[in-house]
Amino acid sequence: MSITAEIKEYIRMAFPISLRKHIAVWLNSQQWLSRWGYLAQGILRDFQKKDPKAFHKFFWSNHILSYAKQYDSEQLFDINRMEPSRRIFFNDLISAIQEIGLDPAKDISSVLEVGCSLGYLLRFIETDILPDTKELVGIDIDGDAINKGASYLQDVGSKVRLIHGDMEDLDRLVGNRTFDVVFAGGVLSYLNTADAARVISEMLSRTEKLLALIGLAHTTADNSDLTQSLLDDSRGNQWVHNFKAMVEAAGGHVVRCRWEGARLFNYQTIYAVFAVPSSNREVVSKIK
């Protein structure tokens, strides 16, 4: 066992989780301990297994850099650095909008992103994907990311508006507001089956035209065929969901799915679903 591993094991045995959470936050605030960054995650490994959702929320809400580092750079706003998975998502988004008979350049005026980080995807939508969109709103539990992203967006004169808050609290964050497009990229993998299904239902109820959901793909079976969500401990205790079934249970109608199996994009697998709400009767009638 390495020295670092021994330290982690000792701290886990000697201190309760509540105290170790304070230690993790303190470690994260000490720049001189940057090379020990993963210690904060390691001392809470048992917390991760005991209550995965609470663990993920704790780390994101406290912007623990060993966890959030890849989402902590303004370079994410550089469209030339856009990851392949995001290009795939935007291509699918445009195709899905066209498949339901809409013109991406004319018929999308508002967008909500659930789990927006710094807001860089919304910025891409504003500048290159749907440039005529008038309102772009993002929410995220990571307050540091929201503040950093909002500062950058203000400096470049962006319309994107970021809100700090938990995706399970949409009523407080956006009320009954509806948006032409609502999407979530990856964050639903931090919720268990019941919570993910509830958030999807709430997102769908705020969708006027198209709902887009992206999460982890099961590596050997299409997610849309899964009979239950699976907790994957090989990927940090995140859930692999069947979004298609959840959308349909909430009254939505799926127009497009993507399952990439074990293929990796920025170290993640891809499963995506694009759907319309039942209130969009014209599109629903075409699907049926």
C-alpha cells in the first residue's frame, strides 16, 4: 500500500464522515496541497459507496477540484477545443429539431440547460448552433462554476444567464417557465432511478418543443432495452439509466436515440435521447 493510500485509510478509520467532509473542503482550499488533491476524494470513498447521490452533490457543490477540475477552465469556451461528444450532441440536436418539422434558425427562441457548469455549451448555442435564440438559461449546483462562468459571459456580452441551484429544485429555480429546448448533459447519472425519473418529468413539463438527455451508456446493451437503472462502481458510482423508458413514463414521445456502447468520448460513454412533450400534439401525431 502506498503512503497516500495508507493516509486515506487511516483518516477513514479514525474520523466520522461528517468531520472528513470538513477536512475535504479544507484540503480543497489549500493550493499548496494541489498534488494531494485526490486525497479529498479518497478519504470519503466509503461515503461514495454508502450514499452516491449525496457524495456527488457534496463534491460538486463544494467545487472539489480533484472532482471538478476538468470543468474549471475558461478554455472550455473555445469552440475550437470542443470535445467530440459535444459535437455529436449538437449535430443530433439540430437533426432532432429538423425531424420534428422545425427550422433551427427560426423556431427556437429559448433554451434551458440543467447542469450547465460554466455555461460553455449555452455559449456555443448562442454563437454557433442556434444564434437566433433570444433566451438561454443554465442552472448548476456548483456555485464556483456559476460565478466564474457568469463573469466570463458578462465580459463577452453574452445573453446567457446562469442560476446557482440544485436540479432537483426546478420549481424554485425557474418556476413554471417553459422553454423551447431543455437539455441535460451527464448530470442525471448522479441521481438514482426514482430521482432521475422525477427530474426528467419536471424537465419535460417545462419543454415546449424538444427535450434532450445525455448520460452514460451501458457498454454491452442498449440503454433503451434496460429494465432497470444500474449503479456502475467502475465509473465513480454513477447510474446508467434508460432515458427512453423514463421519458415515455412521463408522457413524452421519443424521436431519436443514440447508443454508442463501450466507445469512449472524453473518457465517457454516450447514450442520448431526444423527445417531445405530449402537449406538442402535431409532432406527436406524426411520431405515432
